[in-house]
Amino acid sequence: MDRVKSSMQQVPNPIPKVLSRRPGGANSLELEKENFERSQAVSINKAINTQEVAVKEKHARTCILGTHHEKGAHTFWLAVNRLPLSSNAVLCWKFCHVFHKLLRDGHPSVIKDSMRHKADLNDMSRMWGHLSEGYGKLCSIYLKLLITKMEFHIKNPRFPGNLQMSNRQLDEAGENDVNNFFQLTVEMFDYLECELNLFLGVFSSLDMSRSVSVTAAGQCRLAPLIQVILDSSHLYDYTVKLLFKLHSCLPADTLQGHRDRFQEQFKKLKSLFYRSSNLQYFKRLIQIPQLPENPPNFLRASALSEHISPVVVIPVESSSPESEHVVETEDLVDTDIPPLPSVVDSKFDDLFGTSAATDPFNFNSQNGMRKDEKDRLIEQLTAELQALKDELESFRLESGRLCQALRGRVNELEAELAEQTHLKQQALGESEFLRVELDDLRRVKEDTEKEQRSLSEIERKAQANEQRYTKLKEKYTELVQSHADLLRKNAEVTRQMTVARAAQDEVENVKKEMQDRLKAAQDSASQQEKAQLEQFQALQAELMSSRTELETLKSTVTSSQQSSEQLNTQLSALEAEKAGLLETVSQKEAELVGLGVELKRVQSSLTNERESGVKAAEALQNQLNEKESREQALESELVSLRWAALRAALEEAGRIVQDSLNQLEDPAHISCTSSADYLVSRCQVALECVERLQSARDCFVSDNTDVSGLVRAVTQFAHLVGDVIVQGSATSHMVPVEQADALADNVKACGAEALALLCQLKEQKSMGTADCSRLTSALDTVMVLGEKLRPRGLELQQGELGDLVEQEMAATSAAVESAASRIEEMLNKSRAVDTGIKMEVNERILASCTDLMQAIKVLVLSSKDLQRDIVESGRGAASMKEFYAKNSRWTEGLISASKAVGWGATMLV
């Protein structure tokens, strides 16, 4: 006893010591927290600095471990907010790199803590986006990527920061809902697009012609791409799996946009992976996978088995935190409460021993003292109480186990009941679907019959069009034969054009009818969708009722736990109901098998009908295409016919004008004469025809379908211009030499301008620019000359007209006398100079001229006598001048004849 007491005196009391350490422990926790924050701030400042070198892995790893230690990113953001990220692009770039690592490998609460700073990150991204090169542009792209990553993980909390998930977890993320999978795929596309933009931005900012990956500046830009490669490989894998899942549930046309976007991103990602794998910097740190040569074919479901998930391998010898943070975070311990009391208690038990049922400070058993009866009774009761407690605990455990088994059985029965209900609903839905398919088949059959009838009608119209085309070709052959038939055949061509237009209108009507049918089919489809929506709402209502029944059943099961007998009774009832449901399910399965056979038969017939319908539609489309091609050929041939007719008319008009010009050189034409009045009238008509030709030309240029007006105008133009040329030349034979030469020259110029105008009208290019002003000017000149040559009898007074007759007759006599005297002189000269035969010939010629002059003298004298007799016999009581004024037309003819005789005598000399 003394020895024990002495030993107790030597050992200090542990309990006061433990109590005395608690305040000091709190101070140590605060001190430890301050040290942690200080060390984290140092590591963050070392990792994020202004030096253009890659972030050191040990500093980044310390930051990652710090987030796991404090279970968040509070300390990280406290340190980052003190950094001038908006003023130094390299500092902001390294911050993005470290922050990306924390989002991937840090504590899950990092994403939630960082969402508070989303607005600041957005403002910083917009600020750096104003720079078009260097780190500024890269920082803007990187910040957008980090914001997109945070938003993606907030919307989809099932995805961890490093995006590592199994196929089961991926299915659970979409909750087996096709709408969720559709939206998730779109978000992954946006996420991957940001990753690719950063990839392209980094590569475009580097000079790839040099070994930039071995320089510190190049490694500073390339280091964050390791995180991008890790994210992109997972996003690509999940996108492929989700697209295969969507194609198994949705039509291919609905997912066309998804496939196009995947194709574009696949090409970019494959190229970037290939370029990255060739860089020396990445070969030491990461093993980049290579994507397949061709993208997966989502339209073929079996292609999913050919898909190989890209795996990014990080070598063990690399110092990247991706291979170390997992191990180190598992070794982290909670140091919130120091384990000092357990250590003190263990030392106390080692010294004094332990007792489970008695006071630890009762040393009677250790000292070997004898127990009295009361103590034994207390021990006995305590042992019995302990035994009863153990038995009660065992009973509780057994009852809990039984209750758990009953609950499991109830859950199994509920699941079976739900499955049977689902099978029942599925069978009802399939039967309804079969009814809808049968109705669709009937409608398709009716539509096919209508299309066949319309096809026969179109074939008949096509044959009629072919016959019309044959007739048109024959008419064209006849049209080429002669110019006279050209005008007659033009009306036939116009009629054929009308027929072709009518045929085209018929084709348009057929197309419109087919469009109406398509619209009707779309309306029927919308009605079917409405009916399906109503059925879906009914099914939802039934589902709510089923859920209500399930809640009722759960309440019944809860109440059944109170009494095992009631539970057994309900279990037997449920088993009986299950048996009835099994029988019902077997019957439904038999019906479903029959419906399946009917469905296969209907599907086969539907396939045959669709194939026949497709073939008929293809044949109809081919015939329509042939008809359109024939119409185009007919239209082109009609155009060529119009131009051929027009060119033929223009060539014929040119020949008419040229023939008129050729007549001017014909000696026989010299005897032709005409009056100036008639020439002026023909010039006026020719000018009007030129105006009609110009208007017809303008109409044809604006609408080349009607060529008849232009052909008529060209024909009339040729005849009138030729008439002007001939009449102008004939008129020039009746006027003095100077006026005759001017008139003849202007007439020839008018013919040349007419030929030039016709040549311009022959060409399509120059037809629109053909100018008629020069021809109009030439005709105006001819008409002005004709006006000058018109008789002036109406312009003279009565006395002047009589005097003019006497003057012209006297002038004619003087001209004849002068010509006779000149001939006499010529005869004398010829006798003096010439001898022999030449003299004889000249004497004969001059003698003939002398005889002619004598005859002209006789003619002039006789005309004077005849004129005097006519005046005397016709004037009555009037004077001679009044007679001349009264018969001005006869007087003008007399004057003109007198001038012609005088001019002839002069020209003879």
C-alpha cells in the first residue's frame, strides 16, 4: 500500500495537465492557421510572378494541397486579390495557369468559392481583349475558358473538376433523359470550343519555325496547354458517347447541327494534338493520344464499339502535380482537435489498469481487498443487467434486421409492381403506335394512288408537248425557205410560243398541286403530334395517379410494420396480386407478340409502299426535269428562230437598199425622172418609218419574245429608204448640175447610213446602242434639197409667173443658139486641124449635132406657136398672165420642160 502511494506521488496528475493544455491548444491552432496562410501566400506569390517562365510544379502543388487542407479557396483568393493582375499580362497568364490547376485538382469547394469572383474575371477578360497580340489576347481567351469551366461544373455538379467519370456516372449525370443529354452535349461543345480557341491562340502567337518549346518564354505559353489537353481528351470522349446515345433516341435530321459542329471540332482537335505531340516540351511531360483518321459515323450504331477513348498518359518521372496530388491528398488528416487526451488516458491505463464496469479510481480490486456481500450482490445485479442489456441489444438487432428484410421485400414488390405497370403502359403505347402506323399506311396508299394518276396525266401532257415540239420544228424548216414565208411563219412561231407558255403554266399548276399535297401531309403530321401530346398528358396523369397509389402503398407498408401479422397478410395479398399481374403480363406478352408480328408485316408492306412511292416520285421528278429541259431547249430554239428571222429580214432589207444604190450606177436609170414634190413626200414617209423602227427596236430589246413588229418595221424601212434613193436620183436628173450633184451625194449618203444601221441591228451586242440620228439627218438633208427644188408657181404673183414663162422660153432659145454657134465653131476647128477619117467622123458628129440644134430650134419655135395657140384658145377674155396664173401646174411643166431643153443643149456641147 505504501509502495503504491509512493508511486502515485511520483506520477503527476494527468487530468489537470490535460485541462491545462486546452487553452494552449487553441492558441496553437490559431498559430498554425496563421503559419498556413503565410506559407500559402508565399507559395502563391512564387507560383504567380512576372517572370516569363513556366510555373514551377512544387509551388502549384503546394497551392493545390492548401485547398484540400482548408477545404476551399479562401486563402488563395485573399492572396490573388493583392496581385496587380490587370496591369501585367504575364502575371495574369500565370494566374490563369495556377487557377486552372486548382479547378482541376483542388478541393471541390474551389469552384463554389471562385464563382463569387466571376464578375471580376469577366471584366478582366474584356479589358485584356482590347489587345490584339501578345499575352493580352491570350489572357482574354484563357479567362473566358476558366469562366466557361466554372459555369459548366456549377450547372453539372456531378462532373468533378478533372472530368474523370465512368460510363455509369455519365449516364447518371444526364438522368437518363434525352433532353438533358441534348443540352449537356451543347454545353460540352461550348466548353471544348473554348479549349480549342486557347490552343489556337497559343500556337498562333508562337514562331513555330524555331524551337520555341526549349526556351523559357515558349514554355511559359505552352505549360497551360497540358491542362487543356487533359480536359479536351475527356470532353471529346464524352461527346462521342453522348452523340451515339442521342442518335439512338432522336432522328438523324434533328442532330445534323450536332454532327456538323463535332466534325469541325474533330478536325481542329486532331490537328492540335498532332502538332503538340511533335513539340519537345510535351514529350518530357505528357504522352498525347492521337485521334482516329476519320470521325465516328454516328448514323451507324455499331460504330460505338469501334470508338477508343483517348487516354492521356503522364510519365511517373515528370514532376507535374497531376500524378502526385491524388496520393498526397489522401494522406491529409484533420488537425482541428489535437489528440492529447487520448495519449494521457493511455498512460493512465498503463499505470493503473482499466475496468469497464467500475470506477477507474476504485483500487479495491488491485489491492486484493475482500468484497462484502453487498458488493457481490451489486456485481451480480450489474452482471445480470449487463446480460439483459446484451440480450435486449441482440433483440433490437434481430428486429432491425427483420424490419430491414421486410422493407427490402416490400421495395422488391414495389419495383416489380412498377415494372409490371410500366410493361402494361408500354404495351398500350405500342398498340396505339401500331394503330397510328396502320392509319399512316392507309393514307400513304391513297397518296400513292393520287400520285400515280397525276403521273399519267403528266405523261399525257408531255406527249402533247412533244407533238407540239415536232410541229414547231417542221414550221422552222419551212421558215428558212424564203423571206416571203418568214413573215407568215412568224405568226405560227408566236402561236407555238403561246402553246409552250400554256404548257409551262400547266407544269407550274402541277408543282403547286404537289406543294398543296405536301402542306396537307404536314398538317396531318401536326395533328398527329397534337394527338400524341394529348396521349402523353393522359399518360402523365395516369403516372401521377400511380404515384399516388404508390404513396398510399408506402403508408400501408409503414403501418404494416407495427404488426407482423398484418404485414404477412398484406404480403400474401401482394403475392396474390403479383400472380394476377404475372398472368396479365403473360397475356399482354402474348398480345404483344401478335402485335409484333402484325407490326413486322405492316412495316414490310410500308417499306414496299414507300419504295414504290419513292420510285414513282423519282420517275415523276425525272419526267419533270426532262420536260423542263425540253422547254428550255424549245425556248432557246425559239430565241434562235427569232434572231434568224430578224437577221434574214435585215439581210433582205440590206439587199433592197444596196439594190437601190446600184441602180444609181445603171446607165438605163439616167432616163428616169421624178418631181421634187414626190421626193419630199417619200422623205417624210421614210422619216416616220425610221421613228417606228427605233420604237420597235426598243420594244424588242426590253422584251425579245415578240419579233414581228421589228421585222415589219425593217421591211417597210428598206422599201421606203430604197424608194427615197431611187426617187432622189431620178429627181436629180431634172435639176441643174450643182443641185443634181448635191442631191445625188446626199442620197448616196442616206443609203450608206441605212446600210450601217442595218449592220448594227444584226448584232445582239450593238442592237441596243444602234443610232438612227445620222440616218434621220441624211433624210432631212434630202428633204431640204427637195423643198428647194419644188416648183415656185404658188409662191409667185400672176405677173411674175407669166414673165417667168417668157424668160425661160427666151433663155432656152438663147441656150440653143449658143450651142449651135459653139458647134459651128467646133466644126470649123475640126476642119482646120483634122484630116482623113478623123475629120470625116468629127464632121459627121458635128453635123448631127448641128442638125439636132436645128431640130431643137424648130421645137422651140413650134412650142412657142403651140403655147400661143393654147393661150389664145383657152384664155377667153382673160389676159395671157392671168391664164398662166390660173393654169399654174401646166405653166410649171412648161417652165420645167424649157429648162430641160436648155440644159440638154448645153450638156450636148
